[in-house]
Amino acid sequence: MNKVRKNNEGIKTLSLFTGAGGLDIGFHQAGFNVVACVEIEAAYSKSLDANKKIGKYISTTTKVHNLDIREFDPAIYVDQGIECVIGGPPCQTFSAAGRRSGGVLGTSDARGRLFESYCKILKAIQPKVFVFENVYGLPGANDGGPWKEIREAFHKLGYELRAEVLDAADYGVPQHRERLIIVGYKEGEGNFEFPMPTHGPDSTDGQPLVSVFNAIDDLQDDEEPYHELDGLYGHLLSLVPEGLNYAFFTREMGYPKPYFAWRSKFHDFLYKVDRRTPSRTIKAQPGKFTGPFHWKNRHFKVDELKRLQTFPDDYEIVGTYAKIMEQVGNSVPPRLAETIATSVREQLLRPSRKLTYVKRGAEFKSTFRQRQRERTVLFKERAAEEVAARFPNVQILDENILERSSSYFVGFKGLFSRQRAENLSQFELDRNYYSVVFSQKRDAISLKITPVSAVTRRSRDLKISLLGLSKYLLHIDSVTVDAKFSDLDDVFRIWAVIEEALKANSQFFSLIDIYGHYANRGDTVKIATEINSTRKSKLERAIEFFGCSENCGEFVTVEFAAAALNVKKEEVTEVILDMRSHRWDVRTPDTHNTIRQLGVLCTYPFPLLSDKAQLERRVTDSIVA
């Protein structure tokens, strides 16, 4: 990273959506004077204030405004010589994370409208240049509509735009992190071209990419033992080869007894860095099993995370480990920011004949997408080598089962505490009991599940079928279920019995691991549900409709849902409330604000069986307003 510059007379700059200050550090080092920051999160502002006191990367005179940008009055900075505005609004409404939740809202969500506040500030202050960063998926979100709207808003203010998706690794960051960078400058006042990569095969001098090991080698303890992560999937991390993730344990990667379906998780799940290359993107709010993980099977420490994001070692980030990781993960890498800032200064604000970073020519074509594909091929080859080394006699694992059967009982205390026994006398008291008859002929399993007390209650017939399982399970292609139920708790428990039967006959950990994540799956496993009743309740019609995989994983309008369930539009809210109370993950704008207005999404054709899955119970009437 370039030596820190004396910054008393630097280019006056206003920072918006500042976060922990990653963008600001780079601009400070490039000769910009950030006179003020606007940041809504109090925890992030504490980090800014802590470094402001030191004055090394944030000036001691910088004003930190801890407030919502919509409440920020730019009038106090009008005619104060502000030449540059930097920062990008929150990206959830355009991100892959947003798509996972049920749709990309883009500018139809309040957060997606924050660019309007950005434009309001530009209009008031009239800087010569602004630098706007966001997720790489912004231009393609919602068929490009939001991107067009944002560009037109900037053009109306008199700015020409240059926009590129850059991989931070190409600029000396030990992390592959793709971000959209927009440089806007007043029309007729110069021209801007993005700098050539400083590292990697696209760079002018062929300087290699910075690897994880290069970045944190001096922070390592050679005597540190290898760790084992606890929890459901923790023991698998030590088996993951460097550079790979959960997909190592899939049939597509050649694993002989798979633990996961292809694309059943996101690519950061159990992802362990290859220390010889840059890491994948650091996430702001990872789950317990979300990487990147250290090669010694642990999460990275704070000082290591800062190095991977190119924060200076002595830059203070305030908070718990989770809050620090959130701030690091949400930041622009300072090293990338410094490269952009220097190019902006030398090309637009303080023109220089001799540029620190060479401009891209019109003929330049980035190869980072091609390199992504090459890495995928490399990882498959590495997985094949590992599998061959670990399972030299793989045919021994491939024994075929021709026919078998068994009978047993399952007792439930509530929904999640269950016990299996060969006869009822083995159960604890106060449980709901179900008899199970299991049989398998070649690749077909059949289950007959009956509540023991069904004879004293009004019961209905429930048929469930699962097809296409052989894509992931060794010797199972189909499961057919004939069951009886009296209430929707019975349906939940029936699915719990199905999951246990599949887990017992495979190495999979959950039904979702087999079915695949709703946002990624390729519809290989097909599920259908049929309730045999002449007078089905509204809830039963909903269970039957959403219990079909064809009706899950994509959002529908409230009108479509009402017609499909044969209910009035105003009754949809009641049905969704009932389904969620029985742990069916039906989503609306009230439960997940990334879902488009009036949208309804059921993620899976079965209830969420884990007690760790949290479901909000409240659904308001606003979805039908």
C-alpha cells in the first residue's frame, strides 16, 4: 500500500454510507481530505471516531454524522469547496442475498431508493467528481431497470459516467471481491478511464496476485494445532481440501457416499481457503459453517481478516467479533480504494501527465471471468485427486440393496423431541406415537405412517411422493408415503419421519441437504402431496398446493395464490399465518422485505424440520392492501 500522505490540504471530500471507513482510508492515502462522513450505524461510527482520534487514516477534523442519510442536510457543506463525494448505498436490494430471500426489489424497496438521497446531496454540493460503489449484480437486477433509472438520475445532474465491475484481487487485495465502481464527473471537464490491474495476468508487469499466505504469513503460529469445528457439519471441515467447499461431498465432485446435493448450499458453505491464492469474498454476516475458513479449520482472527481486506494493522475496528466481521465484510478494500482514488485525482481533479496507474486502453478485456471458470475446473480436478486417494476401492461402498423391510414406532414430545423404539412400552410417557412400516425394493422406498391414536380421532389420508433422489442418493430414487393425519402437527411429524428414514439410508444430514436450497436447486428432486378428503379446509388446500415442488421456490402474486387455493384475496393472509404457525416457510413482504410487493413465496414443499429455523408468526394485512 502506498505511503500515507500528508493530508492537511488534500482534496475536500464528503463520504456517504461510510461504514467502517474502507473507502475513506484509500482516498485519504491518495491525497483526499475527507471532511465529513455520514453513517447510520452507531457501531460503525464508533470505529470512525476511534480512528479519528488517532488521525492517521481519518483526519482529526473529520466530522462524523451518525444519522440516516435521508435526514442529512447537505446545506452545511454547500460552498465549502467539496470537490468529491464517495460512497455507495446498502446493496441488499440488488444482491445475491436478496435473490435468495425471494426476489430482488431494486429501486422498489426503500433501501434501493437511497440513491435518490445520494443525488439530492450531489445536486446541493455540486462536486466535480463522485465515486459510487455497489454489488456487481446491480446492472442486471430486474432486467436492468434499476440500473437505467440510476444512470439517468446521474445524467440529469450533468455527470458523465464510467462504470466497471472490478475484482479486488486484480489490484493487490488477497481476496476475490467483485464490485461495481461508478466514477461520475461533470460533463466537459475531462475524461476518466479505469486503471489497469496492478496484479495478476491482466497487469502490465505480470505481478502475481497476492495470496492469503502472502498476506498473513507473519501472523501465523507454526505450533498451532489443527482444529475441529463443532456442530452438525463441523467435523466435515477438516476433510475439505484447500480451495473447496461443501460441494466436495457431492456426487458431481465424485464423492462416493455424498453428504450434500449439488447446489444445496451456497458456495461459502464449508469453504476453506487455498492459502496459495486469494480468498473468496469475506461475508459480513456469515453463518457458523460459512467460510472463508483458515486451512487449520477455524474462522480467521480479526488481525487476519483486516489483512485479507487490506485494512492497516493499526486501524481500530470497534465491537465484538461478529460486529467487527460485519464491518470488514461490508467494506471496500482500502487498497482497491487507493488505486481508484489516485486515478481519479490524477486524471480528473489534479491532472498529471505521469500517471501512477496506467489507464486501460479501449482494447483491454478483463480475463477474471475466464479465470473463474478455470478455477472451477481446477477445483474439480483437485476433488477427483482427493477422492481417488481417500477411496481407492470405491466399489466396496457401492453395494446394492435388493429388498428389506422393518416396522417400528416413533414417539414425539412436542415437535422436535423424538424417540424411536421397537414397541410402545419403550417410550416415555406423554408422547404422540406413530407406527412406521418401512420397505425397500431396489431403489424404491415405501413408508406407511399412522398415528397410533388415529382410531379415536377423525383422520384423513395423506399421500406424499419424492422422485429423482438417485441424482444424490446411492441406491434410492423414490419414496412413496401413505399416511393418516388428524391435524397439521401430524403432517409435520410425518415429514420428520420421512427425513429420518432418508438420513438413516444415506450420509445426508437433513431433508434440505437432499432436496437442495430453494434458490439454487435444479428441480431434480420432485415432491408431490395429496390429501384425500372431500371437504378440505383452506389450510389443507394450501398444504396440498405448496406441498408440490412445482409451486415452490418462486414467488407468485396474491391474486394467483388466492385462485390456486380457492380462497378470497383477503383470506390469503390468514392462510399464510396458519401455514407459518405450522412451520411452512411461506414468505411475504412482511416477513422478508426483499420480496416484491404483493408477492408470496413458499420456499420448500415441506415444513422446516429443524428447531433452529426461526419463523416469524406475525403476518399483517398489508400484503393484500
